[in-house]
Amino acid sequence: MTNVLTQSVTEIKGIGDETAQALAEMNIYNIQELLFHFPYRYEDYRLRDLSEVSHEEKITIEGKVHSEPSLTYYGRKRSRLMIRLLVDRYLISVVFFNQPYLKKKITINETVTVSGKWDSHRQTLTANELKIGSSHSQDFEPIYPVKGKMTVKGMRRCLQLAMTQYGQLVEETIPNSLRQKYKLMSIQEALQTLHYPKNGNDLKQARRRFIYEEFLLFQLKMQALRKIERENSKGILQEISLEKVEKFIETLPFPLTNAQNRVVNEILSDMESPYRMNRLLQGDVGSGKTAVAAISLLATVTAGFQGALMVPTEILAEQHVESLKQLFVHLEIRCELLTSSVKGKRRKEILSQLQAGDIDVLIGTHALIQDEVEFHRLGLVITDEQHRFGVEQRRILREKGENPDVLFMTATPIPRTLAITVFGEMDVSIIDEMPAGRKSIETYWVKPNMLDRVLSFVEKELQRGHQVYVICPLIEESDKLDVQNAIDVHSSLVHYFQNRFQVGLMHGRLPADEKDEVMKAFSENKYHILVSTTVVEVGVNVPNATLMVIYDAERFGLSQLHQLRGRVGRGSDQSYCILLADPKSETGKERMKIMTETNDGFLLSEKDLELRGPGDFFGKKQSGLPEFKMADMVHDFAALETARGDAAILVESPYFWNAEDYKLLRDYLAKSGILQGEKLD
């Protein structure tokens, strides 16, 4: 029957070409799309008891007309009609503006129903609707999103026609077993309720049903994708020498935390399985992801394979090469760097040695995914700061080897809500514990009028031989303003420190090689202060920097502030972060407060998500976030978790792939293009 619902809306008796055109402007072309065009809110016409109503609330009441209506005119065509209304034991005033014709309709002692805004101080209702008698039909009236020529009234009419003629043909998508388990309404009942709710509780149940359905369908896609990826990826069964790995861990300059140990075990068992690893490793700034990466790379080498580590910037690639060479100093493991700066003869050497299998670990930027780069036997690919790599780049890199294991690392704590949604097809490992002895960064929120005190604190840190970051926000509306902002701050600091200390400047308009030069000079302590507009490159390690000052901190989101703050506190000295901000909004003040109270990136990212919503968290354009009609990933997180668990069980069960009860769900998967004719049992 579903096919009937995919017919054009013009099949509905009473909807002509003109109405169909108006619906098409709203991307509603067929009957199904119209039936599932939900109201975004409801006018509440439930009769209310005045003793329970708050000031300025929109209400509907019923009462007896107690006085003759009095009509006064003022200005041109403007009027005010007032009546006294006896509602239960209250005598109140009801005012109608610019509706003088109502005077003839109202008679004393008659019962009327009025809707409008209640002013509790004046005991007055400013009414926008009047019904004579207690003709009270519907408690909730749906308000639909409309645009173009379509009106809310017109949309109600279309939906009434569609529901009457086709509502009973909508097929159930959620299998009986799950509906009974969660006591969910049937799809037809829920649809009827959303368009014509009888009471608040029914409405809540209908919403609950559709929220669960949206999450279930989405998670089924994710889980099926994950199953297909795993089972069709003839991964590599790596025979790792655990003895060598354990020996290496003992030589590390610091003991692994419990969280690092747990994560290493998860990664190694993935590598030893015949499936391809597809794992996201999240760890807060400074939680020790580099050590985990080094252990994983060593493991693949002991199994006779090569490893690749791909990072977003050259300077970061250089730092990784240095730190890995130090860690592998006593082992016969050869690490090399390949970026776009490696040219000519040197480049040719590296490429041929890589192909011959003489290089064990290759570290680089996007240069790693160029056609000319060929590995001898690629076993593990690690990408750092995963969200900077497009899906396409990851695919090319995977195809370099025979389905190598893939580990994505990110220091941007992604709230669990989003991690299981956006990265639903991956396994997620989390390092949620800091190495012992790491001092937490002291954070202070200071109003801009205390800048002098901040600068004298900066001077103290500099005199101790430390370095300082000063961050100015990127004002997106105007690049000029943005650069000017940094240039002004830079020149005022140059003037303030007059040759006592060197101040460097980095902003978005600088060419990439100049940015790298400035960053290098700062990491070599040639600049004592670095003023920067762009977010200081992720992961760049300057242990001597102990102070971060952020101008106009209210312009940044919590996650961004936390990322910036993580640039300091990388050495053994106490580090500080000063937020210069004068936020006007409550949300802004809340952000500053949270920043000073916690250093836990995961906690902050959850808060950020609550304050900003999922779209803004990743930036709409590249987030790959699913669009839900009714569900909200933050608000309905419990339902998302439940649906995820159910979907995972379903795709693993042979019953799901064969039983009639699940046919509609299987059809949905087939339509979404995930199955491509495959049957998994």
C-alpha cells in the first residue's frame, strides 16, 4: 500500500494544481510527505482556571457576559471594545482591539468563549478570538510550518483531506515486539494524534513514538553499515608480538594510566581480528594519545607491516616525527617524514624505500594520499584530528593498502551524544583520565577594565623565562576587522613591552609558510609572546608556554576555549588561562563560569552542546549530522541510546533479515542504499 502514498498530492480529492504548486514550494510532492508534515507547535485552547494562570500566558476561558459592551474609537479606524465577563467566581475585563463589529454579536448574560493574553495585574484578557456560546470544539489547534503562498489554514485543510482519504493506508514500521516492549502507539494512532490531539498526554505519547522511530531507523542504517563494513572488509589479521609491545611499554618515560591501558587493549584486539579496525580514539588535550599511537604503530611493525600517521599541518608532522624517533630510539624502527616540503631527490628516495618496505612508519600531511605514494605492506593508518579529514581522503588512504586497520584520533572531546550519532559506524575508545602529576590549568575570568593587571601578570611570567599566547577572536563578518584587531593588539603589546620582550604575530591572512615560520620561531623561544587570530594550530607543543590570554573570550564556544587553553600546561610548570570577557547574555556568563570551574573537556563539550545545540557544535556545513523532524539528539538522548542498542541487536539477528515482521525495516535499509543487494545473516 505504501506505493499509493508515493503518488502525487493531486491524487487527493480536493487538492488542485494551484495548491499542489504551493506544496511543491515546501518540498511536499507526494501524499506521504504531506501526511508526515508535522505541526511545530499547538495553540492551547483548553479551558483554564484563572487561579492557575500565569501573567502574560495565552489562555482560553469561558464565562457569562456581565455588562453591555462599551466601544470607544481613537485615531483613524482604531477602536477598543470592552466587556466585563464573569468567569467562575472572577469578574474580569476582556478587551478587543479594532474589531468594532463584535459589539452587535455580544449580549448580556450570554455564555462566550474567548482566547487571548492574560494580564494578571489588571485582571484583563486582551482577546484575539471570540466564540458565542460554549462552542468549544478542539483543545489543541495545530500550527504548521508554511512558506510561499501556503497559509496555516490552507495547510490544515490539505492535511484534513489527506488524513481522511489516505491516513488509514499508512503502514506500521516498528515491529510489534518493540512496540509492546516500549508501549508505543501504532503509527496510524500517533499520526492522527499529532494532527488532531485530544489531550496533552496523547500528544506526548505520539511524539515519543516518532522520536523512537526516527532514531531507530537512523541507528539501523548506522549499525548495518558497520556490520557490512566489518564483514566485507577482508581486514588483516595481524600477528602482533605482544612480548615486544610489553617491553616497549616498560621503556616509556611514564607508566600508562588505566585508561591508556584499556584503550591499548581495545586497539590491539581489533588489530588481531580478521576484520578491519574502524575506531575513533578520543582523549582530552594532554591525556597521552601520542603514546597510544606509538604503541599501535610499533604493534603493526612487529607483525611485519608498515604504519602511516596522517596529521593536518606540517609543523605537527615534524613534531610527531621527533617524538616518535625519541620513543623508538632503542628499536630498529625507521620513521620518515613526507610533506609537500619534501622535494626532489629526497622525495624520490623516500618513495622508493617506502615501496621496498625499508621504511616502517611514515608520518605526514595530505601528501600521504597522493597517487605516487605506494606502501609495501600497509597495516595501520592513524589520522590525527579526524574531523579535519574529509571522507574522501580517508577512503583514498584506506585503498593504499590491503584494507589496513584505521584509527582516528581527536583531541576535540566530542560529547557522547554526538560521538554515537555522527560516528555511529565506528567503535569509540575514550581516554578519560589524565597522566599523574599533570597540573591542572588555573583559569580566571576577568573584565576588560582590568587589562593593566593582566599585563603585569604577563610580565611576571615572561620574567620567569616562560612564554605567552595572546588570542584575538576571528570576527567572521570582516576579515579586515579581524586582522586589524590582531594588529592593534600586537602593536599595543610591542609598545607596552618596548624591546624587553619579542612579540610575534600570526593571523589568517598570512601564507602557510609564513605561519609555519612564526610558529617555529615561537617554539624556539625567539618570540616570547605570540599574538594570534587563528586558533593556534591544534597540537603544537610548546612546553615553555605557561600563560594564555584570550581577548573577547565570549565570542568563542566552550569547546573552542578548551582547545585553546590546552596549548598551555604542557610542561611541568603551573600554567594559567585568562579570559578577558564582558558577556552580556546569560549563556555567555554561564560559559565563562563553567570554564573557570572545570578542566574536563568531556564535561565542557556536553555543556557546550546543551548551550549551543548539535548543529552549531560541528558547524552546520561539514557536520554530517542527520536532520530529524521530531527528535532532538541532546534533549532525547536516552531514546537515542535505547534505539542504538535495539538496532545493534537487530542487525546481528538472523531473524531480522528473514522474518515478515521486519520486512518494512529491511525495505527501508534497501532504499537507503546501504544494502546494495546484500543480505546479512
